[in-house]
Amino acid sequence: MTEFSPVLTRARAPLRLGFAGGGTDLSPYCEEFGGAVLNFTVDRFAYAFLTPRSDGRAVFRAQDINVEESFDCQGAFENSRLELHRTVYHRMMRDYCDGARPALTLTTAVDAPAGSGLGSSSALVVAMVDAFRAYLGLPLGQYDVAHLAWEIERVDLGLAGGKQDQYAAAFGGANFIEFLAGDRVVVNPLRVPVQILNELESSLVVCYSGRSRDSSTIISQQTSAMVQRSEKALNALHRLKQDAQDMKSALLKGRITEMAYILDRSWAYKKETASAVSNEKLDQLYNLARRSGAIGGKVSGAGGGGFMMFMTTQENRLGLVEALNNSGTRASPVKFTGLGCETWQAPG
């Protein structure tokens, strides 16, 4: 008989900024050509809290969208709106508990709006999976947690997307991640001297565009272009992969201005992978940022909205933030975090 922990279990997984290579982690590109991305996790998180219950109920709460659901543990969980919560619960119980269903409350929250482009949905699934890992005492490592989170999103739920977000959330820090045939993923943590990290962090500005993007539409366009062997889209993806390599080299050498130019170049290539990547709002923000001293910039995530990121000189960062905020958007500095998903427990 499965033994369930009587303590409160909590987890948090960091969100990420994608600097280069985004899109090359999508199928079928990565299976045929191999993909590569460079990303950094930042000090915004997805949280998952597990609280045991004694009433035979499974309760799911998403605090950031103000949704709560309650089900009989032995029931069918019909008409659930929180499909990520429901699917994580069922998958973990099926694979690791012989189908037993403990009574508990699964509460979540995310430090970014839906469709942010910061990998928030995947970070949330990683946090929930890792909370269950600790709750059940499972011997799962970071690769296991990331792959399981990817399977839940992409296979169990059939949600469109790539692979980088789950691995960034599980491992944390600055990572160069390679995506190879046969679902093989290699995470290469980058040992970046603190002075280089400080210099890069001090040059960054993130700006919420005010529009939550539908990444599935963009990803469907990109996938279709790959399947149809679109020369324009494939060439753009090859260049994006090379940009990830070039960005890694510039980062390790401390060439921050070169990173900004690569960032800008990648934005041009990214827009060639699908027509929905950019729109009038994003183009206006980009042009405003360049007029206000940004050296380079791009959208974080699939595109169409969410967060944009810009690089400028350290001396100009405050001016860039003020210019963007004066236009009616929400801009701010951002801080890196070196830790991946963390779990801890407390007495109930």
C-alpha cells in the first residue's frame, strides 16, 4: 500500500528568458537537424503547494487566475478547467502509486501573466511534478522531472510547444541546451564569471507588451513550414541555431555588446519562421526601444506578445525603462537566478 506524506510540500520553479535558438527545440526540426538554445532563468517563479486532506477530496487551486475545483478522489474529475493540475495528478498517481488517489489540495501561483513568453506553463508543470516527487519520495533527478513535465504537456495533453522550458525550469541558471534525435536532451550549464553575469544583467530590460499571445498558432505555423520544407523557415532556423552557438561564445568571453547584436539579429531571423511571430504592437515597442537606446531586442518565447527583452548600455538602462513605461507598457530590470526547481516541506 502506498504511503503518503503527512507534511506540507512546496515547490517553486524559475521562469526563463530565451536569448537565442528558440524554435530549434521544436519537432520535427530538432529530430532531423538538432536544436540548440541559450537561456537564463530569472527571479520570477511558478509555485506548487501540496496539502494533505482527510475528506476524500482532490482540490485544485490556481490562485493567479482565481479558479478552484473540488473532486471526489475516486471520481472522474469531469469538466475540469485546470487541465494541467488534473493531468499531473493523474499521471503521478498512475505511474508511481499504482493508481491510488490521495486526498490533497494542490495550490499553484505564477509570477507572470498567462502567455508571458517566459515559459510559465512549463515551469508550473515542473513545479507540480517536483512537488509530487518530494511528496511521494521518488528517486527522480532533474532530467527525469523535466522529461516527465514535457511528456505531460506535449504527449498527454497534446499542447503545442518545444522542449527548452521544462529543462530550464528544472536545472536553472545559464544553460546551453541541445536537442537531439530520439528525445535526447543535453543540458550544458555555463560557468559564467560573476562579473560577466553582473554586466549582462545590468544591461537588460524586460517589457510586457500587454498582449497574451497564442503560442499554439505560431508553433503550428512553424511546424507546418518545417514539414513542408519551407526554405525560408528552415534557413531561419539554421541561423537561429548558429546564433545560439555564437551567443554562448560571446557570453563566455564577456562580449556583452556582441550579445546585443546577436539578440537583434535573432529577432529578424525569428520573424522569418512564422508570420504571427510579430505584429504592429511588438514592432512599435521594438522601434521605440531602439530610438531610446536599445542596442538589440527580441520577444521571449514563441512571439505574438508577452514579454520583450532589450539590451542597452548600463548607463542608459534607466532611461530605456522610463521611455517604455511612458508609452503605457510595463518595463523593468530583471535579475538572474542560478537555481532550478526547489522543493521543501513543513509539518502539517
